[in-house]
Amino acid sequence: MEKQIWVKIFIPLVSLVLAIVPEAMAGLSLPAVISENAVLQRDLPLPIWGKADPGQTVSVEFAGQKKTAQADGNGKWRVTLDPMPASAQGREMQVQAGEQIVRVGNLLIGDVWLGSGQSNMQFSLAQLHQQKRIEADIATATNPMVRLFVCKTTSRLQGEVDTDGWKVSSPSDVMESSAVAYFFAQEVVRDQKVPVGVITSAWGGTRIELWTPSEAAKSSAAYKEAEVRGSLVTIDGLIVGMTYDRMIRPLVPYALRGVLWYQGESNILGGDKPSRFMEKTELLMACWRKAWGHEDLPFYSVQLAPYRYSQAHSPAQKGSISPDILPAYQDVQRRLLSVPHTGMAVITDLVANTGDVHPVNKWDVGKRLWLLAAVNCYGKKGIESSGPLFKTLQIRDGKAIVSFDHTGGGLVANKGEPLRYFEICGEDGQYRPAHAEIKADGVVVSEPTVTRPVAVRYAWDEAISSPSLYNKEGLPASPFCSKSTAVSEKPNSTR
């Protein structure tokens, strides 16, 4: 199990350190993310910012544009370059303040994607070294159209990200990048023929609270149990916003095409209720969009993979987590698709070992995220972006009729076998295994002893890694429960 970093913090000491850390005042400088080999986002206004001596006039010249700004009393300055089309031509940016000049070379213009979350997003190509199929990917990794920027996990409380800067994709420099984000980037370059920059900012074992700005948590119902001490917000021993301050805030407002998000395992292990996790995820997305000033910023997540959380290694956790919690979380992630400009990659069929919280098939995870972007960001036609997603439930003649979105070319059963993992609930509130049959673009669910069905659920167990229902495009249906109350922590069941 990945190492958990949500430990008790000596709060008074942290508060003191935060209070005395000074602003760096060392003349003209740019943030680490604006550096040699970077990709700048095409077709959007491009913020360029940094520090200089207070009151100095700063000029930025790039691609025929020149913008100026004056550093404020803290030495901070910012200009915004006009939108530019994609370009694979390496160009230089010159930034000048008085006699000081900073030159940043080999800049491309294309699409920039931020990959964030916990260990399954952090999981690097180096960690796939035991997989034979990775050898070809590494050997062919030389591609000047792909640029990689990795934020290292750091003990810094604030300031710049810890990074080795932007790297041009090569067999050596690709190794530390997020595997999921890298394989996603390959698909974008292949289809769009534009440069792609991937920023990896992820930390194994982190709960969602750490990625949420503390200032937003103070007024959110999702954090009503939090303790506030001045600017410090803590919950369950966590400093809210700790990794946001270290690994996300320094990247703002670098222009992005979108966010790839893979997180949630640690919230399950930490005992967070699914309904509360839903509220926290909504808040995080809203905060990031506000920070970037882009309310339509695409936010594509990876649904949590099958894993036996109820058999967690920690003695304190073992037996305390119901096998129903993971599907409740998965259903919460599905329900979050009601938030505009979101998408979710279902990966329940990509898990070879439900005892490993880190499924090694990152290739197909990246490709499924690409399907979401292909349709929703890049306007591709004639492809299906998702597996079937629960849409409505109707009751007719004692049977439950389930309809779906994203049926593609039609619903199919895995390997042509009878549908499995469907359960039906009667007025007694108990779920029972049920007969399920595909009819047109829906599934008819029934059980002789349930004459008045009120709900249906599918794949409602943490260990189901062989989905039964797909669309003809080969994408699996998401686990679901038709009742909104399914997000309670321990739904009743009869198996």
C-alpha cells in the first residue's frame, strides 16, 4: 500500500514558519513553469508573470508581440500575450527589466494538459519497467513535439515548485513522467499534429483535502468538521491545501487546455463518506477553475479501479471498510458528470489483480482519457467517448427498465454471456441478484420475489473486475445505483 502522508502536524510550528517565510526578492525572474523547452497553450490568452524589483517596468517579447507591465510593491508583475496558433517552431522569449534580461529558448505553441492526483497519476514510466510492452514505448520516446514537466514532491511550504524543468521527450527524460498523462499526450499528438506539454503534479497517498485551497474550505459545508486557526485549516490531522500550495498554486495562471485527475483511494482508506467526497470534489473543481479564470476548464477524471479495500493491510482499517464503499465512490464519480465540462474514464476492465491498488495498464487509461478529450475538446465525430452510463429507471409490470447514455453502436454482454452483477431492490430496501437482459438500448431487470421494484444497481462490489455490460465500441458500463441515497457509506445488501 502506498505510503500515507496524512499525518498529525505540529500546527503551532507550521503556523510560525508560514508567518516568517519572506517573499523572494532577487531581481528579474520567471516561474519554473515558464522555462526552456516549454509548450505554451495555443488559441488562448497567455499569462506571463514573474518577479522584479518593485516599481520596475518589465517587457516581454515573443513571436512578434511585445507587452509591458510594472512590478508592484512586492515585485510581482504579469503581462498577457495575445492568443497564437499552434507552432512546432522553437522560438525564444525575451524578458527585460532595466539592465536585466532573461531569455527562454525552444518554446513551442500547442496544448498543455495538467495531470494531477495521487499515486496512480504519479505512477511513472520508470515504474512500468517490469512490463515487456513498455520497452517499445521507451525506445520510441524521442519526440520533440512532446514536452514533459514534472513537479517533485517537496517539503517546501510555499514558493516555487521543485522541478528539473521542461524536458523534450526522449528515452531518458520520459521516465519520470506520469504514464497515464504521457500515453494521453501521445494520442493528442498523433491526432492533432500539434505540440503537447504535459505537467505532472501528483503525490501518492494524498487525500483530496490537500489539493483544495484552504481559503475555500473555510466556508464550505464539505469541511464543516474542519478546525480553523487563522489561515490554517485542518481536518482529520491534515493541513487543507498543503499540496495545492506546494504543487498547484505556483503553476497558476499558466494557460492549460485541461486537467486530468486520478484520485480518491486515500479518501476511502481514510473513512471519508462518499457523499462528502462528492462535495469536496465539486469544490476542488470550482476552485481550480476560479484560480485559472477559466470556468469551462475541462476536467477529466479516472474512475477508481477495482481494489479490495475491505482487506486493507493496516490492522486499524481491515474489516472497517465495507465492500460496498468502492462502488459508492464510483457512483459518486459518475454523478459528478453533471458538472459541466467534465468526463470520466471507466477502467473496471483494466485490472488484472484486485489486490494491487496500482493497476499496471496505464496505456488504455491514457487512451480512454483521450477519447473524452477527442469528442469534448477537439470535436471529433464518429467515435464514442465513454462506456454506458446510467440514465433513467422505469418500472413496468413488475420489471425495472434501465436506459443508458453512451450506448454507442449498441449494448452488448461481455463475450456474449448472460448479463451478471445486476441487483434489484424492492420496497423492503434489500437488494437481490436479478435476471438482466438487453432490450434495444436498455436493460430489463427482474426477480420473481420482487414484484414492486424501486431501484437497480450494477457491479456493486469492490472486487468486480470483469464487467458484464459494454457498448459495441468495447467500453465497459460504469457501476451505478439508481437511488441517490446510494452514496451512503454502507448500503444494505443481500447476496
